[in-house]
Amino acid sequence: MSSDTTFHAADFEFAQDLLAGDEPAWRRFDAEYVPAIAQRLRGMGASDADADEVQGLVIERLWTRQKLASYTGQGPLMGFVRTTASNAWLEYLRKHRREVHASTLAGEDEEGDAMDRIAEGKNDAPQESPLAELLREALKFALDRADAEALLIMRLSLLQDIKQRDLCDVWGGVHEGTISAKKKQVMTQIRDDTLGYVAEREPNLQITWQELLEACGEGAEAILGPAGE
């Protein structure tokens, strides 16, 4: 995935047509976007039944809750819709897990205390989306584990746009291949540690590195490198 800050005028106009209830726009959405939502959900581990239910939640969120109105055209509309589906699936997984947990408390002696704990958990829900929260935690975990020197090289190269040959001089005249190897090594480690953290926290959330970059939004590639690295 590339970090694309170009204004997608055609997608933005299409989103406005959808919000206005334009029938041809709706038919196009049903033909192109609904299958993409289902594909994203099944790709992330949803069963056919779960995908059907969550797909309804995604569409309800886009229109009834006017989530689509927040689309600004900065990035493809398809990516915006797929990220909305990813968030809805993660919320669905967490809600299902909470309901299962609550059902196991029915025969416990301290039922009142248990229900209080469930209520407290609902009140403490984060303001950011569940997927954004999970990614923030995963990336922080990965960056904390990264080699400090290699991480500095990556940041200087990708964020400060310092050329590798200049970094060779800074690092005492080392070969350019050494700088390239350190940068690639830390980017791979960040990718693997991030995916590993997500898999451990949410084992039912099957998500690829490219999908994580997409969910990070604009600037992800500049921070984490291309999806193919």
C-alpha cells in the first residue's frame, strides 16, 4: 500500500451521491463495495454467518450513523469502507467475548460484584476506534523491542529523508549495504512483532500487514515502510 494524500475527487463525489440516496450510486455500491466488505470480513476470520451480521452493522454505521460523512476524499473510498469493516469486526469479536464472559458468571456467589465489573468495563470504553487502539498498542510494543541503532537509521532515512550514502558517513564510513541491511532488519522486526502482538491479543482477528497499514491511514508507509518490505 502506498501513502496516498491525493484528493480522490471521484470517490468523494460518489460518497456524496450515496449519502444523498442516489439510486445508481446505491446499485454500484451493492455491486462493488458490498462484496469487498464481505471479502474483508471473511479474510479476517469471520464465518459466513458472522460476516453477514457484521456486514449489516457496517452498512448501518456508514449511513444511519453517518460515518460516511466523515470521508474527506484523502485516500480511496474502498480503503475507508474496508477499514470501517475491520473496526466493526473487532468490535463484534470483543462484544461477543464480553457476552460469553458474562454468561459464565451466572452461578457465581458474587454476582453483584461481577456485574458491577462488567458495567465498569463498558463505561471505560476508549474514545478511539478499537482497531486504532489495538494498533497503537501493538506498534508501541514493536518499537520498544526494536534495536535502538537500527531504529534511528530507519527514522533518519524514512522520516528525515537522509540518503543512505550520507548515513554511511555518519556511521563512520560503513558500507551502504550495512545501512540498508540494518534498516530492512528493523522494519521486518517491527512488522513481525506488530503482527505477533495483534495475533496474541486478538487471535480471531486475522489481519495482514497491508491491512494494518491501510488502517493506520495516511503516513503509515513513511513511518513503517512499504507493505512489501
